[in-house]
Amino acid sequence: MAHIYVVEDNESIREAVTGYLQLADHEVSGFGDLAGTKAGLEEHKPDLIIMDVMLPDGDGFIFAKELLSRQSIPIIFMSARESESDRITGFEIGADDYIVKPFSPKELVLRVAAVLKRVSGPAVHVSSHSWVLDGHNLTTDEDSHKASLDSEALKLTAAEWKILLYLSSNNGAVVTREQILDRCLEYSFEGYDRTVDTHIKNLRSKLGLSSWIETVRGYGYRFAGEVT
């Protein structure tokens, strides 16, 4: 069971989403604006936030960007703004998913489960791994879900962490966008190839060198670090 914040000014939608999440055994706190959400965050950090973009007292994108600059909390945007540019903006900010209204409540619950699964991750036998590229050292620890570059901690979203782990564990093999969607994001919907590209772009930025992740034109991506 997870504690989830639902930030939505439309009371009917907020209550419907809350009800479905509670049926899935989650604890839910609902907020109609950003002020209430901020007050809630001062009292308790949730396991995940589901939030609208257009709220009566501010922009959900701006709020999420500021929040994620200070702490790591999985975020799913749910919005009537359905353009590709809006979805890409959400992922560039660091969201783990973006769902367009109107949506199936069952689909939302499944996406919540997928994000929470990525955050928790399975237990593994070998925890720590290290790679080197152009004099830089990258280390990941699967037990703690932490990564560091040259001993500096990286602030990765759950999706970025999962993609980094998947690419690096493939020992230089090329993986397709479809494989990343299936293995890392755990959903495969038409048009989501751009979602993978956005996560890769953000991951490269945090790694400092884009050469950590090579683009194989017409196919996918390959991790270029050498095991140490």
C-alpha cells in the first residue's frame, strides 16, 4: 500500500480517482489546489503524486519542477492538455508518467502500479556496479537505488534510474525503444517512442557526457561505459 496525493481542482474527478486508488488498497490524500498540496508536503512526504497541470492557484509544471529540484517524489501528470509538446514538457521536468483526460480509471491504477514498481524495484544479488568512460566513473547501487558520477550523487527519476540500469546491464548491446518501453516503463502505447527519447535526453544531461548512451540510428540505444 502506498500513500498517494491526488492534486485536482475538479472535485468529481478527484473523488473518482481517489475511490479507484482506495479500491487498489492505497491511502489517498486529495487536494484541490497547490496551497493545500504544499501544506500537506510539510507534514508528510507521499510515495507518489498524481496532479493536474492547470490548477486554480498555479501551474502544475512549475510546481513539480521546483519540487523535484529539492526532493525525489514520483509524479504522474493527468491533464486535458494532450499535445505532444505538453507530454514532452512533463517528462522533461522529471515526471514518471503523463495521462490525458478523459482516461480510464483502471488504466490510471495500472500506471500507478507500474511507477511504484519501478520505484521499489526487485531485490538483486549483486548490488553495486561501476563503469568508466573518458576518465569519468559511474557507479550504481541497485539495493539503495542510487547512482553517482565521480562520487557525486545523481538525482534520477524512477524512470531514468530504470533505463540507466537496463542499458548498463546489457553489456554494450543495442536495445530498441520498444524494449525500453516494455522493460523499463512497463507500458507500450502508440506514440510513446518520443517519451523514451525524452528520458534518454534527460539522463544524458545528468550524466554530463552524452557519449555514455550512444544512439544507434534506426534501432535504439547502447550504453558505452566499460565495466571496472
